[in-house]
Amino acid sequence: MADQGRKQGKFFYGWWIVIGGLLIMATCYTVFVNCIPLFQTHIVEDLGLTVGQFNTGVSITTVVAVFASLVIGKLTDKCSARVLGAVTVLTSSVVLVGLSQITAVWQLYALCVVAGMVVVAGTRLLVSVIISNWFTLKRGLAVSIALSGSGIGGVILSPATSAMIEASGWRAAFLLLAVVCLVAALPLAVAAFRTRPSEKGLEPYGAGQIEQTKADRSPDEPVTVAVGWKALRRSAAFWLLVVGFVAMGITNGCIITNSIANMTSVTVGGTEVVTGGHSTLWAGSVWSFYLAVVIVAKVALGAIYDRWGMRMGTILGTVTSVLAGVMLLFPATDWGPILACLFFGFATCMGTVAPPIMVVKEYGKKDLGTVTGIVTAFELLGAAVGAVVSGVMFDAYLSFAPVWIMVIAASVVMGLALLASIPAARRLVERRRAEGAPELDAEGFEIAA
């Protein structure tokens, strides 16, 4: 342990994992989640699609990612992180090249299937699970720093993509993004990624120090007893957590997919429907502001989970999500979209930072990849539902107002379910301890009696 402390005192290797994860989030994840809305109106007009058809493509990505998350969650417990990271980055670039060549809706759908299988499921889930393996103390901060890459990448790529679309068209923009993913994310993922600290002869950051340090002052008591998927799948407490993240997914699916269109206009069947009436460049600038907020918000939310615990983080995420839905009802104003992006910048972090942190805080590291993958899968299912339903609702009413009312309701459900899951999880952990469940070591493996 003394040697371990000296290694951590210099520069703990786990921070390389954090940097590599940040780069994957800044490129592969950002492109397929935060930059896709910039292409919506252009692809709809050029290919003669409806908003519902385009949103269906986005939802296909998410639905496929639901099932892929179940697989990838298990793979992170068993397979090389370097291999998984490399496959994710390479597939991202190939899919983007393919998107630059599409001429029909079926081609969009086919590429969305591939993206969902590897890209969406293999980015934040892979990154968050691996980092959770590497950190005991400062876990929330480490996870949030890596996941904040989506904001950092968005601030850079969103205006660059908007400018590229305006100057050279959306097809050239896809090609540029393919190169960016390959060059920025692949080298460090291949060179630095390791699944667990033991592969480098290390222990998780802060292992065995929780009682001796004030670095993690969270009121959430660490879970050191084995719970695992076999116990969780029969637990109402776990499924209450899942309900909360399904609601969060619905909110994210609605807002991320339609925010740009809400600020500008949409051409449906040759007729332009003015929603917010702002220019594409103005909307892109506001979206860049949102992504800048995400950078700060993700780090802040992770620190809040470390310092003040799950309840405070959930309350903050719920309140900002509701406020974002309210502000989106005023797209024709300047202040409505700007405030919506400010509030949603904090609220959306509930969908990325919260799942791995709440899973490990509520149930410990036993089967962490599998359990986080299942939670993420259901959240993505909610996002798919949000994307599809929002498109159908717009096509029916030619207005996004009903969508934002649904977002407000889903935000309330999210907050209530996640808050209720916290004491329910604690009761399950105590029951497992009373049943004589084995204790866990720092990496989540059962300690032999």
C-alpha cells in the first residue's frame, strides 16, 4: 500500500483513462448525440423526408443501443477495454463516411442500426464503467470529467459543423467529423485503456482510505456487501431506479433531437413551418452555449454527488429539467431558447453522469458493468420513445409545444422515482447483509470467507 500511495501521489494511471474517455466523448459521442440535430432540417429537405422519418432514424440508433448496452455492459466486465475502445472509434468513422453518401431513408436507417450497435452504446457506458472500476474516492469527479467531453467536443464541433454545412453542405460535414473521430480518439484509447487497476499492478484510487480521508464527504454510505444482478433483477428498488432513468431518457430524446428545429423552422411536404423563426447560425450558436454549459455542469454534478450525495444531485437535475421544459415553450423569443439551453445543460447530465454513480452508490461494484448496462439500456429506450413520439406529435400538431409539456411531466416522474429509489436501495443492501452476503474488495470482487 505504501508503494501504491507513492504511485498515486505522482500521477495515478487512472487519470489517463479519464483523458482517453474524455476524447471519445468529445468526438464519437458528441457527433452522434449532440451534432446530429444540426443535420435534421437539411437532410429532411434534401431527401424529402418528414421530421417523423428523420427522428425515427435517431430512435433506431437508440433502440439498437438499448440491446447493445446489455451486451457491452457484460463485455466491460470480461473483455479488454483497449479492444472495445478501438472498435468504437473505428466504427464511428466508418458510419460517418456512410452517412455522407446516403440518398434514401433506408440507408439512413441501416447506418443508424450500426451506430446504435457500437457507437452510442460503446461510448459513455464503456467510459463510465471503466472509470468506476479505477476510482473509489473522487469517482463522481472522475466520471464527470470524462463525460464532460461531450460538452467540450460540442462547443468545438457544433459551430464547426454548422459552418461546414453552410459552406460545403451536410455531406462534407459528415466526412470532416469522420476524420476528427479517428485522429483525436483512437491513439489514446489503444495506448492507455485498461479495464481494471490490477492490470497495471495498482489498486483503485483511494482504496482503503474512505474512513481516513475527507476527500469524499458524501452522506451516501459506501456499499461493501455483494448485491449483484441476480438479487437486483427481483428487487422493486432496482426497477424504481430504472423507471427514473427511463423518464430521463424520454426528456433527453425529446430535447436533444428537436431543439435546433424548435429554434428555427421545419419544411414538411414542401411547406415551411416556422417554429422559433431564428436562423440556423443563431440556433447553432445557442446550441454551442448549451454544450459549454454541459462542460461545467457535468463536472459540477459529479462533485455534488461526491460531496452532498445522491439526493442533492437528483433534486438539482429534476428542477433544471422542469425549467428547461418551460423555457422551450417560448422558442420565438431570444431568452426562451437561451434559458432552455442553460437549464438543460445541467438537466441532461442526469442522463450521463448519474447512472454509473447511482448504481455504484446504491448497489456497489458487484456486476457493475452488467447492472450499469441494463440501466443505460432502459434509459436509451426512453430516449428512443421520446424521439419517436416527439416527431409524431410535431407532424400531428405542427408545433413542439405538446412535446415540451410531455417533457415537464417526464421530469417530475424522473425526480420522484430516483429519490424514492435511494432509501429502497439502502433497505435491500441491509437485507443482503443480514442474509450473509459476502463482502467485496476494492475492485468489486467477492472476498472469500
